[in-house]
Amino acid sequence: MTKTYKIEVDCAACALKCQEAIKKVDGIKDCNINFMTLKMTIDAEDPDALLKKALKAARKVEPDFEIVE
């Protein structure tokens, strides 16, 4: 299942680092962050269940990363 979330991230380089970190989370098949639209798409069996893990992974490389719900 693919789901899109609104995010807040400071720059395109940070967005790329967060995207790569989130892709490494167990259970997440793919992640794409579009800095221009501030949207993140996660492909996983249950993306909502993995959202906290994705946020934790992204904050390791960019402490200001936010997922807006």
C-alpha cells in the first residue's frame, strides 16, 4: 500500500538524507520525498504502523524533520 504524507523539512539535501534513512527501515519497501511539494510517499504493507519508525530514522539525520498529520 502506498500512502502520502505532508512533511516539513528545511532543504533538498536534508530531504534526500531523510528519504535514504527511511528506505532502510524494516517493512518499508520504498520512500520518496518531494522537497518542492513537501510530500512524502511511503510504500509498505501498513505505512501508518511504520510512521513512528520512519520519523525516528529521519530525525537521526535531520532533527527538524516533521510529519504533519
